[in-house]
Amino acid sequence: MQNQLFSDRWKTDAGRLATEAVLHALRTDDWVDAIFDFTGMSRGTHAFVLKGIDLGGRTLDGLDFGQLVLSHASFVGASMVNIDLQGCDLDGADFTDANLRSGQLAGCTARGASFKNADLTGCFAMSADFTAADFSGADLTSAALSATIAVRAEFNQTIFDRTDLDLANWRDAWIAPATWNEISVTGAILPTGPRIRHIDGGSSAAFAEVAHAAASRLPVLNQLTGRELAVLAMLTKGMSNKDVAKTLSLSMHTVLAHVRHIQKKIGATESGPVVLAKIAASRSDVG
């Protein structure tokens, strides 16, 4: 009910004017000087809280929404190519039919969000939380989804092509891919059994084999926390400590502490790619 109230406020005359002001501020990078009257819309919270805002059908290509609270917002049918949503609160947001090609979603939370029929080709979403999200009909070609959480998420007729799922936790997700080709699942937790449905109209045996192969490499990874897995995933992809800190909105001190903990837990002192090679004797690329 409260989420509906947030959405309704953006539909008022004042809400529509505020929406245009928000877009102007984003396009001009002028948050400091922009003055928004959100009283009664966000219950007095600051301008960065944009719960329930309706940006459906808008052209938002290349805009930087970093760190904004956009829970239960609507982006239905929006063009969001190269958009930056890193670290955003996207819980319950609706991205149905949106174009998120090459979008930046690393470290965001999008629990219960809808990405139905969305184009996420080339999307960078490492360490994002997609718990219970719906990706039915979505295109995840070449998407970077390392260390993502997608527990109980729905992937019905989703396109997986050259998708990176290393170290991801997709336990209890429902998966019925439209395409499953050249997927990297090193150290990933994938669903097995009845939660794996038909692939390309055929047997799910191939996927089940991949899930089992990934699970067999889990023991050493079970020692790591979710945040440590996220840091490890980024380091193994060649990101610097500074890049990791920026992507996850952490201080350098915190990142270095995570690295020390990782090294202690898995007994690794090598650079990122070598660490991953120690965890998995070979990559689980399928196709």
C-alpha cells in the first residue's frame, strides 16, 4: 500500500513537474543547484529518494543514477542504453521491455524487480542482488553476472549466451533458458532437479550436468562471505582494488581487508586470475 502511495504521488501535477526536474538534473549533472519540492511525495526524505517514480517510455541513455533510491520505480519500455545504476536501490522496480544494453548495475539491489523481455546484452551487473527477480524473456547475452545473488529468481525463456555466472548464487532459481551457450559457471551455486526445466525444447540433462560440475567446486568458496565473493569475482576479472572500491561503494581500507580475509581463507597470494584458477581447475564453459 505504501509503495502504491509513492507511485501515485508522482502522477500528480506536482509529481510530473518534479519528474521533469529530476531528469533535467540528471542530464545536466546539476544536483547541487536543483531544488525539488518532494514534500508529500517522499515524506520529507531527501531528493535522492525517488521511490515509485514513473520513467516508463523515457529515453534515459547514458544517464548516471548512481546511488539513487529507485525502489518500485517504473522503467517500462524505457531506453536505458549505457545507463549507470551502480549501487542503486531497485527493489520492486519494473524494467519490463526496457533496453538496458551495456548498462551498469554492479552492486545494485533489485530484489523482486521485473526484467521481463528486457534487453540486458553486455550488461555489467557483478555483485548485484536479484533475489526473487523475474527475467522471463530477457536477453542476457554477454552479461557479466559474477557473484550475483538470484535466489528464487525466474529465468523462463531467458537467453544465456556467453554469460558470466562465475561465483554466482542462484540457489532455488527457476531456469528454463531459451538459449544456453558458452556459459561460465566456475564456483557458481546453480539450482538442480525440478527447478531446471527444458532447454531449447529438449532435455534439461545438459544444464543439470553443468550445475553439478559447478557445485562440485564449492567447498573452498563456502568459507567466503557474500561480500568477499563479490570482491574476489571482480579481482579475478582484472579489476583493481580501486575499481572494486568504487563499484561496491567501499573504502580502500575495507577492500584491502576483504582481500586479506580471502587470502587467509583460501591460502592464496597470487593475482586474481591465478586465484580463480586455484579454485577451479578449469572454467566450466558450456556450448
